[in-house]
Amino acid sequence: MTVKTLDPTKCDYCSGNGYFQLLLGGSETCSCCKGTGKKKE
């Protein structure tokens, strides 16, 4: 069993992806990190 640790530099809302997958298809830029995938300082 592996334990995953949360990366403190990744955005919490999009998990560091910079975007969200939409249910109806396509993607939307994360409004919290502006698509960078990194937490705001």
C-alpha cells in the first residue's frame, strides 16, 4: 500500500491540473489558480 502526500505547491481545487473536466465534455480553466496548477502565494 502506498501513501500519497499532498503537494503543498499544487492548487487544491484542480489538483495541480490547471483545469477542470466538465461533465458534458471539454474543460474549463481553474479560476483559483488561473490555469497554472499552482497555489497562490
